[in-house]
Amino acid sequence: MLVDRGQPSKSRDSEAPCCFQTSGVQSCTLAGCWSYRHRFWHPISCRTSIQVTFPWKPGAGSRRCVVVVVASELCCWRPSVMDTRCFANPFCDYKGSLLPAQSIQTVVPIVLASVDKVLKKVPVDISDCDGGLYDGPAGVAYMLYHVSECPLFSDQRDLYLKTAKHIIDLSAECADAEPDKNMRAAFLLGGAGIYAVAAMIYKSLGLADFVKPLSRFRSLWEVCAPIRFLECGSDELFVGRAGYLCAALVLKQKLGIEILSKEQIKSICQAIIESGRQYARRKRKPFPLMYSYYGTEYLGAAHGLSSVLQMLLSYQDVLSGMERDLVWQSVDFLMNQEQNCNWPVELGAIIERENELVHWCHGAPGVAFLFAKAYLINKKPQYLDTCIRCGELVWQKGLLKKGPGICHGVAGSAYVFLLLYRLTGNSKYIYRAQRFAEFLFTEEFKTGSRSLTSFCSLFEGLSGTICFLVDLLQPDQAEFPLFSVFV
Ligand SMILES: [Zn+2]
């Protein structure tokens, strides 16, 4: 599991605190010794440096490695120049115990108070139903559904579900009235997501009527099957085919039934693959599948390659051997685009360390979910290692100044830790998520973060944060909202 990524250089204060700065090779200082020392950074423990000595004499043939473990505690090390997009992480790393202040007794009342705040502000009028799940009242309905599913909130379950139904009914009415059928097929910004969440809420209330929104959702597959159904780009997560597949995946998970037939899924996956092949060929890309959205070749989860590939992996059973090969080649291609634990917003861009985006929407916190899915399917350690490196970057630079949300806020960062906890079982990641939750309630965060324009929003506002706090109470089941990799 050793990865030669060098050691962090404490002396280079202007560098971001990534664990994996490249270090040079030092020759041994002992007189007469020809060995060279490399310092490796262990990707799992991260804070343990391991010194590896290569006895190496000129002309001595092949090298033999002697591994010497040198304990090196760099707790709380921070650079003097910090990224302007995030707060400096003030916390020491995990020392073997979780935070007692984050107990059920403390967090449940915080969740209840936060839900009350959202309910006081959420518009419940059909004229205010724009924004879909991402930004509209429908996202609040999903949050209420999510909280009501947690046994710790059983006393509030009926009230939350009834309120959720009221909100989602208005949202569905709004979606029904949408004249553009392509927008009705959109997941996070349109009707498909609203119908999906309506079916979940109805099912949870025990209403047989859940088949109505479900039928509306199912009927949309025909809309997004044609290869170029959207001018702006037909394949990404928010409005494109990957989103439709993602909604179907979450619905299958929550309702426990097949949502689309194998043939329907296959036709959508094939359209995604054909679209990506045509684009890559047309633009002379040196790899098999690529996409663009409004002319930009995004790589991250929001509109980019990573969530498209994540969906293709989620449905890889319907793909032919050749199609599967194309998908896995593309996964490995994207893995190779990593720059110091992160991915640029768009293909070919160079990341500026002091100004990099470490968001779920753009960057490592979203891309991590693709590699988690890849690891869950084939158990290859390089995919888990990639996720772990994402987590290290998020620990350093994930206390974002753009609010508490899940798209480009602190809760979105913390979901990477909950993902890593589920992949590794390592309690360190629960601890890190707890620290991020703690930070949300500090004065430093309240005064230093950008004010919220979408207070109630599932992705940018408090509703996503509430989902995160609930998931932190049940980390064995935690999943980024509506973006499951454990189906
Ligand atoms: Zn975002």
C-alpha cells in the first residue's frame, strides 16, 4: 500500500498542506554509505512517515529495499499562507476517540431547530416552486423525508412527511405545467427529480398513489433516450441522462422495486456511451469518452465526466464487454488527471494551489464518489487510495467559506469522510466529519462565510446540512443526498 508521493515540505510555507508534495532523494549522510533515502507518505494513516532505504552501490545490480518506519507526528501542522476559499483547519486529527459533544442528545435538538428554521422560510406557493431539488422547495421536501426515515426522529415523522407531501405536490404541479418536456426530464433542476421524491414520500406515507408520480418518472425515459436531446449537453447529472439514471438508482434503493426495464436502462446507457464516443472522436481526444456542458469539458460531479462514469458503472450489468471496457478506460483516464489530490474543473486546466476548487460540484469531494463506486465493484486498491487522497485534501481544505451546504459548502466536504468511513470502517473519518459539523456552529464560520442566498436549498442551503447532521448520527447508512454509490 506504499505510494511514492514524497513528503510534505514544512519549510515551503507557501505550499498548500497536501501530504503528497514531491520530495527529492537524499543521499545518506553516513561516511562511506551509498544508500539513498526516500521518504514516503503513507496514504492510509497519512501522518506516519515511512523512511525507505535503498542500499545502492554503483554497479551493484538490482536494488534491495529496507523499510524503516519512523514515527513522525505532524498534528495540526498548517501552512502560514492559506487558501482564500477555505478556513484553515484548526483541529488536531483523530487520536482514537470520537467527540462526546456530538452525541445524539446534543445533535437531535440541533436538527429539530434547524428544520424549524427551514420550515419558517420555505415558500409554499405554486408560484415559488422553481429550482427543482437543487434549489427549490422540492429539496426541502426531500430533506423532511430523509429526516423522517431516521428512527431518532420518529416523533416528528408524521408531521414531517405530511409537510413534505404538501410541498412536493405543489412542486409536481409546477413540473406538470412545464411546457418544455426536456426540462421535465431533468433530475436536479426539473421534473424527474420531483416525481422521484414524490414517489418516495408517498410510499413512506403508505399511499398506494405512489405509482402516479412513479409512472410520470418512468415515462420520461423516452425523452432523454435520443442521443442529442439537449443542445447544451445531454449527458450530465443536473439535467441530462446521468441525472435520470441517478434518480432511477435512488428510487430503486428507496422503494425496493425495479424502476426501469433492463432494455430501457440499456438504451439510455448506450446513448451516453455513443454520445461520449462521438464527442471524443470529433474533438480528437486521446481517450474514449468525453462530454461537454455549455461548451465546457467539466470533470467533476456537478456537470462533468465523473458523475457520468459513476452512473455507467452503477449500471454496468447492462453493458456489453466492449462498452464496459470503454467505461473502465475512461475511469482510469480520469484517475490520471489528478493534480495533487484534486481534479481541475475542466479537462486540461492546471490547478492553482492557492485558488483551487475543493467542492463536491467541482473537484475531489465529488470525484471521490466515482472512485468509491469503482472500488466497490472491483476492489482494486488504487481506487480506494484515490478516495483516501481526496479525503486528505478535504481535511486540509474542506472548511469552505461558501456556506454550510452540500454542493460547495462544509457539509458537502464532510460527506467525503462519511463515504470513507463506509468504505474503510475507520473511525477517524467519523471524527473528521464530527469536527466539520462542529465548525459549522463556530463564530469563525458564522462571521467568515458567505451569506446564504438560498437559505432553504438542499444543495446550497440548510436542508443539505440537515441531511448531513442526520447522517452523522447514523454513519453506517450515510449517503450523499440523492447520489448513492451503495446500491
Ligand atoms: Zn457547487
